[in-house]
Amino acid sequence: MQKKVEPTFGSIFKAVEARAKKVSFLQDTATQITLNGNLDNLPLYVKIEDGVAEVAPYEYINAPFYIDADAGTFAAVLNGDKDFVVAVSQGSITMNGDAAQALVFCETFFG
């Protein structure tokens, strides 16, 4: 049984890192994910280069697109308890920047 992702920075970071390494990305991209809640708005970045994912607990200045998410909602999406598209439509997750790259990344990462 897989451990549930908790709405904490450490738990979400580990889950994003694990998922990014399992998914096959077809193009290079990068994003910063900022988690809102009782986490001091800590960011993490996901960078894909030559099909290899790197996840780190830092800001990614000049990322092509950015994801801002409520930590509880983001954990629920990672757990499969909430659909990513629903979370975006409800405003619990927002994205800005290069829409084409964001769409490809999110379809690959959350699909």
C-alpha cells in the first residue's frame, strides 16, 4: 500500500520527486510550484532536461510557467483523491505563464 501524501512541504516534495522520475517527458521544460497553506509559501521546482527530471526545494526564476496550489488540494491530487483539472477550475490550483508548456507538463505529470 502506497503511503498517502500529506499536505506538508516534505511529503509533497517527495511525492513530486517520485512521480517526476516515473513519468516520461517528451520535451524539456521547467516549472516552479508554490504551495500555499501553513507552509510559508515554500516553492519547489521541477526541471525536465533530456527526459531527466530534477526536483529541488528552491525558486526557479524565469520558469516558463508557474503553478500555485493550496497544499491540501495538491496533496489530494497527488493521492488521486481530486482531479487536477477540477482543482484548477475551482481555483485551488492556478497556473500562469506559457500555456502550451503548462498543458503538456500537466497532462504528462497528472495524466
